[in-house]
Amino acid sequence: MNIPGIYKKYNIMPQLAEHQLKVAGVAVFILDHSSLIIERQEIITACLLHDMGNIIKFDLAQAGRLYPGRFSQEELAYWQEARAGQIKKYGPDEHRASMEIAREIGVSARVLELIDCIGFQNGKVNAQSDDFGKKICAYSDMRVGLNGIISLEERFLDLRVRYGRKHMLMGGNENLRLEFEAGLREIEKQIFIKCKIKPEEITESEVLKVIDALNSWEI
């Protein structure tokens, strides 16, 4: 099945579908300009599926502020119902839901491993790893904000503003937040040592060039 068919089957919000496509687009751009001999198929597939359960954590009460003009009241009511259905089926943890959906789709163990590595809280462990597949997946996710491609530092600010103390991992641990940010900065350095481009060359316009191809991606 192609990726639009999968998103339709699992009733993925357009905003989440767009995010996943752009994360995969960042990964494609990095892979196309790197010297790494690495599992392209698995990395792109993981990026395309990494947030399949994220409607569970989506704050629909704030959707109008986060996405001005993009939701009618009827649409909000629809997605509230879809969110409740996801929670009923997969439980309240969006990451576990994403992993379970990926298993249902039938992806490989390696794709599951790559999906599992994505997340701000994995910044330090991914930086310390020798696994560039994990580094690229995790970093690509951190380059896509609510309104498209942004820098790593802009993404950090975006997360601080949107999630506040929750972003500091439940206990408000500032040291952990700084540690994870430092890990992601290190990942950026590690990736671009292997690339012929600089981080700032990953732009919205460059990523959009590969979206059409990703829309025909088969899983």
C-alpha cells in the first residue's frame, strides 16, 4: 500500500501526515547529500510512520491557535472523535500507539527500531550511538516544526513554548532538557561531517521537491 493509502486507512490528520512527509523529506535530502552507505528504505519508511499515533497527544483545544484558519468547528469535533477512537484502541500513550500501528502495517524489525529511537528524550543516547540510521531519523524529526522546516535551535524554542514544563520530562528537570538539546546538537555535527551540505541548506523549498515522490512510497 502507498503512504497516502496508509494515512487514509488510519485516519491520520492532515497536519500529522504533512509532518511525517516532511520529516521523511529531510531524511531524503540528507541521504542524497551524504557519503553514508546506509539503509535508505528503512530510514524513509520509519520517518513516514513515526507519528502515526500522535493524534492521541494532540491538544485539539489549542488547534485554532496552533493552526489558525485550518480547522472548522465541525472538523474539530470530527478529530476529537477520531482521537477518542485511537485512545480506545491503542491506549493513551502516543508512542506506543505509533509502534503498534507500524507493527500492524507489517514493517521490519529495523524500521520499528528506527521509529522507537525518534524523540527529543533520546538525544543523548542517539548522539552516543554509532547508528547513523537512528541519528538521521531523530534529527530529521527535529527539523520540522508546526509550519514547516526550521533550524534545530528554532525547534528547541518551539518545544519549550508549546510544552513548557511537560517538555522537561514530567518533573521539570532543566538539566535533562539541556542534556537532550546538547545531544541533538552533537548529532547535527556528526551527520554533517558526512555530508556535502550544511544544516541551513535543508529548507522548505528543497524538502517540498521530494514530497511527490514520497506520496507514491510503497510499504
